[in-house]
Amino acid sequence: MLGELDDTQINNLLSSQVVGRLACSDGKQPYIVPVTYTYDGEYIYGQTNEGTKLEILRKNPNVCFEVDRMINMRNWQSVIVQGIFEELSSKEAEQAGNIFFNRMYPLLTSSTVHTYGKTAEGKTDNSTGIKDVMYRIKIEKVTGRFEKE
């Protein structure tokens, strides 16, 4: 049976996963990358460094974000978010970092996700490997589909 996820199922899927795919475009060529993320019920949060993805997002903040859970080809769920990339700074970046790392810290298994550190003065300690840019995706539209045998 194919169907549409309701709001509760969409929120559950977005909240239960930590890896999604972020798609953006420079107007000529689409670009999609897997990213670690967290979802707080309102925004999708992530972190990144300078590079192709960030260059494109700064020029065109319109994004598509996808998350899925697949048991097999007949049992899966998928959510697609259309939204706006927002690069965060100062207090907003700090708050986003707290949200992101409070979710990620228990799951740390890779060098691509690092602990969130602070100096004695309360400033971010980048020696812990935090990526340079915290961002969020403002959700404009969200849809979800599923198949269940």
C-alpha cells in the first residue's frame, strides 16, 4: 500500500533520523550532498565548512531536503522539505550549535561529527573540530510518502 504520511509521522521521521540529503542549485546544475542534521519541530539545523555547497547556498538559499527510512523495497518512509537556507551567526549560531550537538553527541562515531566545546570565557572552541558555519533550514513546505506491505 502506498500512501501519504500525516504531520505526526512526518515529525517522527524527521526527529528520528540524523542523516539527510540537502539539494541546492546554482541555477545551472543541481547539487546534492548527505548531511548530518537535527530537527527541533520548527527548523532543520546543520553545520558546514567553506566549499561548493556553502557557495551555492549563499547565492541561492532555496533548498530541498530529503530524509528516509527504508526497511526494504516494500516498507519505507520518505519526507521532502522545501525551504530556505539561513546562515547563522553569533547568538543564533550558538543556540543552533547547542541544539545540534545535544542531539549528535550521543551518536558520535565518526570524525565528521565532533563534540561541541567552549572556552572558559564561553566562546566556541574550534579546536574540537566544529565546522565553521552553523545553519538552519526554514521549512516552507513538507510532504511525506510511504509504502507498507
